[in-house]
Amino acid sequence: MEQATLKQLSEILKISISTVSRALKNHPDISEETKRKVKELAETLEYEPNSHAISLRNNSSNILGIMVPSLDNFFYDSFTVAVEEEARSKGYSVMIMQSGESKDIETANLKLLKNNRIAGVFVSITGETEDLNPFLKLQEKKVPVIFFDRVPDYEQCNKICLADRAAATMAADALIDKQKKHVLALFGHPKLTISQKRFAAFNETFKSRSPATQIDNHFPLTIAEAKSISLEALENKKKPDAIFCMGDLILIGVMHAVHEKGLRVPEDVAVVSISNGLIPTLYNPHITFVETSGYKLGKLAFKRMMECFAGSTFMQELTVDSILVEGGSL
């Protein structure tokens, strides 16, 4: 059965196509009786608007894009869930893409999103991202771009962030309160502002409150690298008495190493992490962590997107607060 069209509805009802279109949109100039007839016929013939044609006329669609470095990260999964929940309630659909930490894939994905005439896009950039022009050109065309979590070091853009400095400070304070004297500190990609902020806050806190503590800083990019660095440190005669993990993937690598060495937490080595919340609860004892919620971040990012659609043009940097969740790993 062919898809019913506005022309067919107009011919059957013997009214103009524009009248049919306005009746379906509840236009106030159309009588209630005409609206009723049009909607009843549209339902009988299973008429559906041609979304592609609409997007061509409006030069946009009801599609929101989400671009993340990887989909195998619970943080980005929970962010996406939050955005999808809000999008569905407002009549939007979501197109999700991953960059794989490649700026070339990120650029190709952005072109694909543009070809689909996205209404707006949420982006967590790669560690390689340096050229923001493709994103800025979208903004110039009135397509809002909301950077989240991994955001650029550039003021004229909308950024939705976690309280990165506060989160790292909380983790450092927790270790200092337990009088740890040798800490293996594992951060993310060194070029990302999120890593730089957490690195600076973590080390500044120790310098201020416990300057005698030895801090060994590393920047693993994968679970495997986090495991390898941890194994090497734990095999050293002067092994650390605590390990700090900047994120969930790093935590997984660290715990692989701890288990492989047969060490007890916290008796042999203490562990604290910054986390979305799920991964720390998978271990016994639960890992003490500073919560950085992807779900809360997604809700805030969507709210900012709606403000942009409503006409807000000034750029904002908004943050989601963090809290310390006590486990048994310290």
C-alpha cells in the first residue's frame, strides 16, 4: 500500500492542500469541523508526514546528534540515556556516533550528521581534536553545538562539564585523610582539559596538605595501559600504598593488576576513583569514588540545548557537582 499524501487527502475532501496541512497542524484559521474531518481521514489512510521533505524545507530536522569517543563506556551510555529520555518527550530522535579517539572519524561523523540536517549536536571531543572550525560553522548556521565532559579550551562555545577540579580535590583529600604516603596517580589523555584540570587539582592538593607524599603521575590511554603501569608499580620494592584512578576505564585496568598480583584492598593497596558510579560497586569491597554522573550531565546538556532552540545566543559553561561515595577501598 502506497503512503498517503496531502494531495490525496485534499482530493478526497475537496479542499486545498494548504488547508489540509494547516488542519493537521491545528492552525487557528481552520474550523474545528474541518480539522476533525481531515484528522479522521488521515488516521484512516494512515497518513504520516514526510519528515525528509519537511527537513528539506526547514533546512533542519527533529534529529539530535550525539558524538562520543567510545560507546563501551558506562559514563557515555548513561549520558545518552538521559538525552534520549528528554528528546523523546519533546518529539526529537537521537543519532549516536563514536569517534574512536580519531579526529578524522570525528570530522567524517560530523559531516554525516550535517547531511542528516541535525537540529543540534552534543559532542565529547577526542584527544586529537584541535580544529574547532567545523563545529563553529555549525553554530554559525544556527545549529547549536553543546560540548560536554571532554570540552575544548575555547570560551565562545557552550560547555557542560563535571566539577573536574573539585572531584580531583575530593579524591586527594580522601587519600590524605587516610595518611597515604606513596600514591600512583593515573590520569587520562594529557591533551584533554578534563585531564589537565584533574591533574592540577590533585597534585596541588597534595602539595598544599601533604607535601611529603610521593606522587607518581601517569597518563594511560587504555585499560591495558592502566593495567601495565599498575603491574610495574606494584612489582616494585617501593610499591605505592594507594592508587588514584581518574575514570572508570582506568579503574578497570588497575583492578585487573591488583587481582593478578593477588593483593588485598585496602590492606595491601588502597584505591580511590572518579567514577560514573557503577564500576566501583562491582568489586568487593566497593571502591570509594567521587561521583561524576553522566546521567545528570545529560539532563543538564539537554536543558541547555532547549534554551538554545528557544533563542539563547550567549555561551555558557555549566557544571554538575560531585560527591564522595564511601566504599571499603581506603
